Amino acid sequence: MKILCPARGCLELEQISFSPGERNYVLTNPERYRRDLRKRVRQRIRRGKGQIRSRAPDYLLYALVDWLIDEVLPVLERYGEQIEGSKTR
């Protein structure tokens, strides 16, 4: 999966790979260390609320992808606002 990462005033693409296992695990392999991703997922697992602990690894993979998409949306909105603002000038 390719994700957008704001870096040094511009957007950079970063690739993150996922390998769901049959027995309660998902391996992630980001290009750069994504501490924020791992931290938030660990918090959800430790809290034990919701479905993340009781479902199969495919649900954990879904939760990871959903979180990454949620992280990108505000960045896209900010750039969209900048583009719209430059069109009206």
C-alpha cells in the first residue's frame, strides 16, 4: 500500500507492506519506521475494546488500512484548500 506522508513542506509517498498470518498476527514492513502506527494499534489491542482482539488477522489488517486512510484525509483536505485558495486569487 502506498501512503502519503507530509515531509519537509511537501508530500512524499511511502510504501507499507502487510502479511496477515493464519494464526493471530499481521506483519508490517514500512519503508520508514512508523512508530505512530504501531503505537496506536498496540493501544487498541491492549484496551481490548471492540473487535480488534476477538477477530481474525484480516480484521487487524482492515484496522491498519483504515487508520492509515484516516491519517491521510486531513493532509489531502489541507492541500485541497490550498489549491482552491490559489485558484481564487
